[in-house]
Amino acid sequence: MELTDRKKQILKVVVEDYIQTAEPVGSKTIAAEMGGSVSSATIRNELADLVELGYLEQPHTSAGRVPSPKGYRLYVNELMERQKLSLDETEKINQSLQLKMEELDRVIAQAGRAVSSFVNYPAYMTTVGKKKLTARRFELLPVDERSCIVVMMMSDSRVKSQLLHLQLKVDLDQLPILINLLNGHFTAIPPNEMNERLMDVAEQIPPQLFLLLSQTVSYAVDMLEEAGQREVITAGANQLLKLPEFRDADKAHELMSFLADSKENLPMPEDDGPMKILIGPENVSDALKDTSVVMASYDIGDDMRGLIGVVGPTRMDYATVAARLSGFADGLTRLFGKQELPPKEDTKE
Amino acid sequence: MELTDRKKQILKVVVEDYIQTAEPVGSKTIAAEMGGSVSSATIRNELADLVELGYLEQPHTSAGRVPSPKGYRLYVNELMERQKLSLDETEKINQSLQLKMEELDRVIAQAGRAVSSFVNYPAYMTTVGKKKLTARRFELLPVDERSCIVVMMMSDSRVKSQLLHLQLKVDLDQLPILINLLNGHFTAIPPNEMNERLMDVAEQIPPQLFLLLSQTVSYAVDMLEEAGQREVITAGANQLLKLPEFRDADKAHELMSFLADSKENLPMPEDDGPMKILIGPENVSDALKDTSVVMASYDIGDDMRGLIGVVGPTRMDYATVAARLSGFADGLTRLFGKQELPPKEDTKE
DNA sequence: TTTAGCACTCCGGGAAAGTGAGTGCTAAAC
DNA sequence: GTTTAGCACTCACTTTCCCGGAGTGCTAAA
């Protein structure tokens, strides 16, 4: 059953007023805000209906009205005006994304901080990739007879490297053999198969080479597994404390702890479009039951996507947050698009 | 003027009781805790003296006593019993330091989280190194004609690498020339001199090689500067909210914001031993004026030291925190000592 | 269907009063 | 001189009570 236009307009006013003030909104205020075309008594009748229908709630008998999650949902879906970013804001976003291309994690972390301080709510960020990460190419660079550098290029074109200290001296002439072995047998396979593969090739080479090989492979496995698993970082949790709904230390603590160590259970958009909003009880995690989350995703390249989420009270300024967040998402897509380097022939598996 | 033994004992009881309860301590409680050898009236006389001398404070006329910073200082210097870690605790610390040797930053961050959750206060971590970071060795690995991998080993033996996308095609045969150039002219000099040096060698090579060279050098400069500047990470800020002194959202917010973005102004021990305690107003930063900080440092190797700090209310459990923190510091020293790999002949400059 | 009017509800703040932990002082005991 | 018991006093904290005001729901008129 559709709401009348007037009811919708009233709902909109209630939501927007409540978002600003965090105080229940009374009929008189609404009447004023609607330009005096109707009296407060009329509004009261409408309000009673809206409560009846579940779009609004009344903290107690003689208080104003507060939007319910259902109310927010309707607001977000139909009533909210999609905001455009001002030039100034776009400018600011781009400025905060003037990042040197460093390691991916660091870029994301920095962007996360920028997002959080730009929307004034805590933010979290992570990445998702459909394909399993594999090694694309190995190199071994001799340093001295007791150590060498492993370089591994991964299927997402990131390059990782580390100094390895060898248990045994290795003949430098034999390094090419190892490199061939690595590139021949250990590329394009998922990390969990690498140890098996290691057994397969064990007989083909002399034992002292095998030691270095297994050290290298073990490093590769670690790296791939670590880079492949989604890490969630959060930023700006302290922003919560400015909000009246989190002045209660217990509430704030609960949510902040949740944000601090939830690595897995933060909401992620699996399927649909670039933007998603979860309101209050729509969240699965208990800790988020009376908060809202706005999420956006962006392209990183190589079939990876990045994800930004913003957490706030249900009384969140959805319009502004959504606008700014998608501004950031666009900015990040552009950032990674520009710096996206490599050809990626071999990522089929 | 020295305090009598009894005064000291009373001070100790007050501090330890207050640390536990966060409530002003009364004469009766003290008398009881001292085994009834003296009456509460006697204690009251002593307390009055201790207030007079500035070791204790009285929130208001008819309240119990609370230690002043001066009182805590005496406690920390003389009265506090150096705690030993229980086997169980040592075990836990070691367990939480079972880290794979990954990138330094990540290891430190992880250790920071462990520290924080082990002492139940926020922790911050950073590194300090006396010498300027330089490049020790370069390598270029061709990928295809439009891209190659730069590998740079730094003077602290860390290895960084990245895929570079080339603006111009480069003849693979010429890479060795570049590598020689890099290793000959750009090692063991601080990053800020690299651009000058780049000018110096400009004439020696053909222009299209120069482009790749300058790209590589620019990457090297970025890397060195970034790795050389101390980054401060914080963990467990939410722990604050459990403490009665931070139930006030404004106070908590102030300190948490300070921790979140203070990259420079957190206290660092410059000189002295492995452990340092700053109490309340002994801190320089305003935001820390009524908090205390316990710091420890540990060896990373290659003339770098790591630093762990713990922030809490002046009413901090100094004995326990100090013990656990130094447990961690030892653990980390051992961790880095074990995995310390390389020979370091060339770090002289 | 809208509006004005009115009695009613209930939150929030502030004053008043009671409670109790703890003190400082005095005078006696050791 | 030091310690102790006794006692009146102080002051934060809690509870209770009261009141104003914002906002409601209902009714009756427009």
C-alpha cells in the first residue's frame, strides 16, 4: 500500500530533521518546515498514521516522532535526494587521493583515513578478489653465499621480495636451475598445492638445492596466502564519540571493539551494484543492530575490487555520506586505473 | 627530606588501592590493609602530613586521599615491587609473538595489538634508527619490453620491489648498464642527494635509458624516504572506554583523537635505558597531561630500535604494565635477533 | 477533511532532603 | 612525644519531589 504524497513529505521532513538534531520531531516543527500549508493538527493525524504503519516511532506518549528503520529505508529508497558533490568537495577528495603509488595496503589505509575524516564517521576498508592469487614469476638474486633475495611477482602484478638467509652454502651457478624449476612448476598454482608440488620435484635436484627451494616456496606460500586473504582495516573509530548516541561509554566501547577486531564479520556487498546501504536491524551482526552501514566498492584491477564501508548511527546523513562515499569510490577507481600497469596474459587457470 | 618508613608504606597502600578501585582511599581502609598495627586515627595524622608534603591529594575536604603525580613518582621509583612475569604470562607473550616474518611494519603492528590486549591499555609503536637509510643494491628484472621489476635492497637489509611500467621501450641488452650505474652511483647516498646525482650521470647515457633510470631513482627515493620516516601506529584505543576516568565521552574523544593522528608528538625515549615511565604532567603534550605513559624499546637490528608505548590513566597499574611490557620488549628483541639475517659490511658511511 | 482548542502525559531539570564515608580536632592513654 | 578513641562536622552522592513545557490525542466546529 502506497503512502500518500503528503505522508511521504512528512516522513522526509521527520527524517531530515532528526538526522540533524537527534531529537524527536514534533508536529509543530514539521508544519513550520512544510511552509505552513497545513496546520500542526493535520500533521498530528498523519503522524499517527505513519506510526501505525511502522514508519515512525514514538519514544513515549508525549514525545515527538523518530524514524524507524522502515522509515529510513523508505527515505533512502525513494525520498532522499541524490546529492551532488560540490566542486569544493570533489577537489578535496581528489586532493586526499594524491597518493604516491606505494604498497596497496598502505594506499588503502590512507584512503580509509581520508574517507573517515571526510564523512565524519568511522570507515573500514578491504579488498575482495574472485580468483585465487598465484605466483606468476620467480627470481633469485644472489647476495652472498649465505643469502639471496627472492622476488616473486604475483598474479595481480604485485611484486614481493625478501632476503633469505640460507642454511647451507649454495653454488651460485646453480641458481638458474632453481629459478627454472620455480617458474616451471610453482607458477599459476594456488599456494595450498605448492607443498605437494615440492614433493614431486624433490628427486630432480640435489639435496642442498632442495633446501633453498623449499625455503623459497615456503616464503611464496606465506606471501600468497597473506596477500590473498582479505584484511580489514578500520579508521576514525573515534569519530563515534562525537555523536550523542555514543556518549554512553558502554555503547561506544561495544561498537569500537567490534570494529577493531572484526576481520570477517563486517558487512560486505557480495553481488549487486557499487553502493549499498544497510539500516539498523538489516545488519546481521548484533553489534551493528542499531547502526547503519553505507558501502561502496571500486575497481583495483586484476579482478580485484576494493570496498569502503562507513558505519554510523541509523540517524546517519545518508544523502551526504552516499554522495561523498561514491565520490571516493570513483576517485579510487580512477587512481588504480591510471596506475594499473601490467599486461595480464597468464591469469587464466 | 626522607619520608619515614611508615609514611612510605602508607603511600604504597594508597597508590595500590587507588590503582585497583579508582576511588579515594580512606584511613580506615588503610589501617585494615596494614594489618591493624596502627589505628585509623594515626593513619589520618600521617595522611595529613603526606598531603602537606604533596604526595597525596584530597578531592574535597571529607574525602579519602588520592595519589598526586609526585606520589606516583615516588611509588614508581622506590616503592613499587618489580613484578616477575608468571610462567603463564611469559607463555602467552611468546605465543602472541609467534609471527611469521613478514614485512617489518606488519610485524610491529601485530605485536602492538598483542601488547595492547595484554596490558589492557592502548599501545603505540614505532621505530627509531640513528643512521639514514640508503640503498645498498639495485637490480632490474625485465618483464616485457614495456615493464620491468625494480628490486632495491636497503641499508637495513630490507628488500623492496615493484613493477615499473616504462614510458619507452627499452632494449633488454642495456639493462646491465643501468644496473651498474645504479649500483655504482646511487648506493650508500641519502635519498635527498639522489636527484643531484641523477643530473651528474645524465650525459653518460642515452636519453631513453635515462628515462628508466630516473623512474627507478624516483621510486628508490620514495621508498627510502618512506621507510626512513618513523611511522607511528596505535592499537587498542578502545580499551580506554573501559576505564572510569574515560567514561566521559569528551575526555575519551580527546585522547583517542590524539592517539589516532599523533604521528610525531608521542613521547619517545631518546637516551636512557630500555624502560621509561612518564607520569601525568611529566608529559609534554597537553593531551597527555593527566595520563601516564610507559615505554620500552627493543632491538630490531641494523642500528634500528623499536619502541612500544602504553598509555593509560595516571592511576595505571605500573608494576604489571612495566613487567609485561618489558616481557614483550625482550620477546621482540629475541624475535628480531633470531630472524636477523644479513651480514652488514657496508653500513658504514 | 481540516483546524482550533483543550486536557493530559511524561521527560528533564532543579531544589530539597537524607545518607554515609571520611575527616580534623581534642583529650586521654601509652 | 606518640598513639588512640571519640565526636562533631563536611561534603559528595542519591533519592525524592516538584514543576514547566513540549507535544500529544481527542473532540467539536469550520
